[in-house]
Amino acid sequence: MEFLVIWLFVSIEKIAALLAIGGNVFFWSMLSVAGLYVLSFVTSKDKEDFSDNVKKTKRYRVTAQLLAFVGAFMFVTSALLPDKKELAIIIAAGTTYNVITSEPAKQIGSKALQLLQKKLDEALKDELPVAPKIVPKTGDQNA
């Protein structure tokens, strides 16, 4: 699993660049579907001929529509794919969570808390110097 994460971290920009091609695939696929309809319309003499031409180009339209779907999926995936900085933050957060929730970390945490409580108790036992009180002057004050 670690090797997959390392490979993903190193190759994330290449994967994102490949998936970003999906926008172009989608655009050209939709353009080819529209072009097939226009070509069928231009080459037909009447409605029946247009219908026949559309039926003849069905496999090309289906292929182009499938490519359009794949292109849209690739484009959306590339938009959701994190860059290197975001991926590093995700991996670091997951690793930190695993370390903090591990049993040795809990033991160290409780010992550190006990030490902190002990030091605070010792500090509170010492007499702290009392700050002098400030007494306002009394007298004639013209307002």
C-alpha cells in the first residue's frame, strides 16, 4: 500500500495531465455527433432518406457518444484529483491521525499530561508576589 501511495504522489501531475485531455475528447466527440447529423441532413433528399442516413451512421454516433461520456468522466475526474500539495496534506493528515491514535502515543500523551499537571501544581504552590493596589487620589476634581 505504501508503494502505491508513493507512486501516486510522484505521478499525480502526469495522471492529472492525462485526465485533463478528457475535456478535448468530450468536445470533439460531441462535435462529431453533430457533424454526423449535419452530414446526414445535407446528403439526404427527403425525410425518409435522412432517416436512412441517420440509421447508417448509428454506430459512429454511438461510438462518438461513448467517447463523449468517457471524455466527460475524465474531465470531471481531473478536476477532482488533488495536486501534489493537496495530496501531501491528505497523506500527512492521515499519517498524523494514525500516529496520534496509536497505543504508544496514548501512553505518552497520558504521561505528558500527568507531568504537566504535576508541574502546574508545583507552580501554583509557590507564593506569587502580590501586585500592589492602585488607590485613586481623592481630592477636588472639576468636571
